[in-house]
Amino acid sequence: MKDMDKTKEQLMDELNSMRRQLTELKEKEKDLRHISTHDELTGLPNRIVFYEDLSYALMEAKKKQLMAALLFIDLDRFKLVNDIIGHMMGDQILKSIAFRLSRSIRRSDLIARIGGDEFGLILNGIMRIEDIPGIGQKITDSLREPVQVAGREFTITASIGIAVYPVHGDDADTLLKHADTAMYKAKEHGDNYQIYSAAMSEEDFELLATESALRKALENSEFVVHYQPQINTVTGEIIGVEALVRWQHPEKGIIPPAEFIPMAEETGLIIPLGEWVLRTACAQNKMWQAAGYPPMRVTVNLSARQFQQGNLVETVLGTLEETGLDPEWLELEITESIAMQDINYTMSVLNNLRNRNVRIAIDDFGTGYSSFSYLKNFPSHTLKIDRSFVKDVTTDNDDAAITKAIIALAQNLKLKVIAEGVETEEQLAFLKEQNCDQIQGYLFSRPVSAESFTELLKTRNISEKREECP
């Protein structure tokens, strides 16, 4: 009997042990399920759950003939915040942002963390599309209050892209793509939020098409270099030339740089394009010298991306060696804003080039910031007055004062000064009176082909061959 009772007790103990193990397994399974479907840091659902819930929300919206909205929320410049304060404090900010977002939505909506600094929001049961901007504003307002972490305050802003079912798509993938597009447009324009429109996709398509066409243009040699003379203000003689790239499109004709240089810069195509322009301009200048024309400097513009290339000096020297042009007949032009991006790097590169007898020009001078204190240390030879000052120099007292100051500054620093965008006799007379060294603009000549520029060189003095300003 005792043995039987003992056996029952053992069975009960084993049964209870099995129950405990089963309960623990269920808890572990529940924990694992939660870990696989939720973000560990914020506790919010993750991208996998968000996609599933979005698909379900669209099914329900279709069934009930209602709208649903997808919001893509991206924290602005959060990578910079992380780099400055460290990831631990950055994580605390993310947790605070997640809490605020959760608090700003309805119980029927879903918020998820779908990336490092990206959140997704599903708004269910939307009756009118007009209600959505108010929700977007409410979310941005919730983020406006500074976040306090470790006794410090941080103000975090966000860019929000919004896509609405069924107006902007009837499946999860399409809505995600369109909300992402709208978010980047909001970031690009500095807006709190943007609602998707078909024009955004058309614009993106145009950008992709432009990039593709640019690549083909490089392969098919569709680019040409035009040359604009730089004139001695006193004698009217051509003493220099600026090389300016143009795209000779087989269908659209000549495309000005403003329409393709930004895309070339963004995609990195500016590097091979810029090297081609440099090589072409140097070779052409050497050809003019070989033909017996008096030597003159050719000025070539450098973009921001070109200037930041670590091998810029080697590229320039290699091009000069390849074309046979003496370094003193090349002038490289950078804008004031490029020069000011990284002073130490700028000084190093410019000194390196100057030590090899390559001349340096600072373009768009006077349009930037804090440059007067640095200018005396820049190893430059020439200042170019921006055309925005020259345009109204005879009618605007401020522009006149700025132009006079730049010319006087250049003269005191023993720099040559050249005024761009000269289009009228009145502008020319003003600049002559201020002893501006050189002039460039439509009053004398537009940028022209190498062949047309050769014809200008045959006269050398083109003061009597001025073109009418368009």
C-alpha cells in the first residue's frame, strides 16, 4: 500500500514537473514570438509585423469601402546625432520618440519601427483624405518638444511621407514605395510632411532617365567645351579664356550645364566628365599656342566632388603632362562655398597646386560667409565677382558698394579681379572706373566653340566686335 502511495506521489510530481516544463516552454515560445515580431529597443512591432498588418488593413479597408493611410516617418539628421552623442544616448532618444508616437495615435492605428531611424504608421478607417494632413501635423507637433536625455535637451524633427489607399495604390508594396517617395520629397523641400502625388514618381523617372542619358552621353562623346573670352578692361584684348562644358544632345540640341551638372555631381559622373573637360581644355590651349597665338590662361571649373577627390593634384599634373601644356597657362576655379567647406583641406590642395605653378581662382566671391578673414591665407591668384552683384551694379547702391569693396580688397591683397556677367556699356564703364582688371560677359562674347573662338583670337582685340546682349 505504501509503495502504491509512493508511486502516486511520484506520478503527481512528474505530472506537475511536466506541467511546469510545458508552461515554461509556452512562455519561452511566447517570448521568442515577441522577439521575432517586435523591436527590442522600443518594444514596437517590427517591419515584418508592419507589412503583415498593412496587408490586413488594406483588406479590411476594401471590405468596408474605407480609406487607409500609410505614413513613413524618418527622423532628420539622426545619424549626425548618433555620431555626436553616441549610440547609447541615441537609443534613449529613439525610445522617447517611439513613446511619443505611440501616444499620438488612435487605438485602432498601428505604429512600428521599420528601420534605424524610421517608423511606419497605419491609419485605419479614414473617411476623408482631407483629415490626413491634420494627423501628420499632430505627429510633427508631438516631436517638437525637446527630448531630455542625461540632463541634456535635443530637438528632433521628422520628415513624413504619406500614401493613401486606394488613391495612391491598392497593395502594400505600391503604398510603401509611394510613401517612401513622398518622405524624400518632404525631406528635400524641408517640409514636415508630403502627401504622395503621381508627379513625384514622374520626377523620379525623369531623374533616372537623365542619369541614364548622362552615362550614354559620356560613352558617345556628346559633350563639347565652349570657350568664353576674358578681356583686359583697359586694352580690350583677350588675355584668357574660360572653358565651359555643354551637352550636345542628339535630339534636344545644346543643353546648358545647370540642367545636368547637379545630376552628374550627385551620381559621381562629374568625376569622369570633369577630367574630360580638363583634358580637352588643356589640349585646346596647347593647340592655340602651337598655332602661333600668344599664350593665355585657360580657366577650368572644379565641382565640389572633384575638389574633394584625394587624387586631384595627381590628376591635374598628369593631364598637363599628357597635353604638354605648361602649368602657368592653366587656372583652376573653385567657388567660395567649396573653398570654405574644409579650410585645412582647401589650403593643402591649393598650396600643392600653386607650388607647381597652377593658378587658382575663387569664383562667386562675396556670396558666401566669413571668407574675408580667410582670403588672405588662401594661395589664390584671382577673385571673380559674382554676376549677381554685377547685374545691378549701376542701379543698386548695395551691389555697387560690395563690388567696390571686393575690387579694393583684391588690389590690397595683390590679386587679379575679374567681373563676370558684364552685359552693358554702363556696367563696363563702372568697372573701368573702379580699376577692375578683367571683364567677362555677353557684352564681348557668349561662350563659343573652339573654332569660333579661334576666329576671335585672330583679331585679339574684340572691343569693336561686341555682341548685342540678348
